[in-house]
Amino acid sequence: MTDPQIAIPSRAPSATTADDTVMPFEVAKLDLRGRVVRLGPAVDEILTRHAYPQPVAKLLGEVLVLTVMLGSALKIDGRFILQTQSDGPVRMLVVDFTAPDKMRACARFDKDRVAAAIASGKTSGGALLGKGHLAMTIDQGPDMNRYQGLVALDGGSLEDVAHEYFLRSEQIPTRVRLAVAEELRAGSGGPTHSWRAGGIMLQFLPKASERARIADLDPGDAPEGVEPHIVDEDDAWAEGQALISTVEDIELIDPALSSERLVYRLFHEPGVRVFRGSPVRAECSCSRDNVEAMLKSFSQEDRDHMVEDGKISVTCEFCSANYQFAPGEVGANPS
């Protein structure tokens, strides 16, 4: 993954560059479809607001890209939530994508363990997360059933986790690339810093379903000693994987390289068609009314214990907004 302190060249962006967008594309000749996510001000707003240590911010940025990539592909009204729970220095990451375009995110971590990881140079995503699981939840509202998919975290990268999810849950041959970095620019008042993130997902979706078989599938419950079933990898998918493996991190986050130009670089020989991009933005769903309703749902005893210095103070974990209430506003007794 990209060094989070990389200096991105200061160049004028191309006319088609659009930050905070998701752009679908299709390579019909190879039966490939994909999406490119480019995040600029939105990811910078989220990560800067929290002021997490750099490795934690970078990891949360990767999860933001992955969530937007997957959530924006679902034709639903509701929320797509990606959450990790693990035993590493970063205990939990949560990204909440509300269709069609709103995202928010937060992280929980052990400050001392993160500091120790930084000191020892063990700041890869796998090292920070450790072992646990990643949950992907589709929530279409109180009148609809939730769908949740789980995949194990075992020390690998988030790209590895995404591949495992699609292999086991969706059974769609998929490759994902993610990149996050802090952009450094020279200015009259000194250098400025801002976060950028990007990613590309490629999937093999042939019209003939038997062509989508994935090689090296585990034999499952077959007797010990039975070899995995090997199938010949489709030439089109082999070509697609070879092409996406050439993508460099800088190409995914460079503001001077548009999403259109990136996919043209990759797939100009077989031919590529791009579709209209859709915007995304950083926006939290919290509000004073929602927080007040939440407080009133607690027991009288719980509300009374929340009173400190004559008021109840609640800070949103996602956006850091602070809401303060007089005890009487939420039915609590003054301390």
C-alpha cells in the first residue's frame, strides 16, 4: 500500500477528473465489469476530523474506499455497513454508507498498542487488525430483514479479505486494489496536508456461468488426501487479472489522473466503456432530535447517571459533534 506520507506531484488535474465519485466501467470483450472510486475532500474531512494516528487513518481510509465501492453497487434504499472486530491494536473500524451517496466512519483503537506498532514498524493493515472478523451488513429499514456476510480476519490485507469474501460468499471472480495517502503540497504559508484515497474493483461476469468457475477451490469435506479440484482459468479473466495487477498505488490517488484515463490505460486494447459517475460525500446522520430520542429511550436511572456538572453531554463517535442537554429536556433529575 502507498506510504501515507507520499508527496503527490503538484499538477493541474485533467478536465474529467472528479473527486468523491464512483465510476462504473465495462470491458465487454473480456466479460469484465468494474468500478473506480476516487476520494478527495470527503475522505480528508472524515480522517482530519478525527485526527487519528497516521496508520489508523490510512487503514480507515482503505475501509472507506472498500465500503463505497461495494455499497454504491447495491441498488437499494438503505444502508451498507462494513465493520471489523478484532484483537489487534485497532479493535474496530466502522463505515456506514447510506444510499445513494452519504458516508461516515470511525475507529476504536488502543493508543499504547498503536504507538508500539508504530515504533516497531509493524503498521500494515493485517498487523493492526490482527485476528477477528469483518461483517458486511445491508440494512433496508425496520420492515426488511437484514443481510449480513462475514469473513475472517487472519492477518492479511483488506484486499485479501475482499477477495476471500467474494470467493466464499458471492462466488464471483473479483480483484480489488486499494490505496490511501496523505498529499503534501507546497504553499505560501508552508506545506499543506490532505488525505486522498482510491480503489478499483474488477469482476469476471461472463454470460455463460460455467466460465466463471474459480480455480483451486478447496475440496471441502472430501476425505483427507483428495487434491483440490483444478479448473483451467478462463483466458479473459487471466488477462483481466494481469492488467489490474499493473495498477500502481499512485495511479489510484493522483488528482491529475482521471478515472477515465486510468481505465483507458488498462483496457484500451480490448476496449473499455465507462458510465456516468455518481458522487459521494461525507455526511453524518446524527442530529439533536435523534440524540434526544435516544436519551429518552434509556431508563430513568441511566439518564440520572449521565448528568455531570448539571448537564448531559453526548459526542457523536462518527463526526465528533457534541450535543448538550439540560436534565429536564430528557427527563433526567439534576445531580
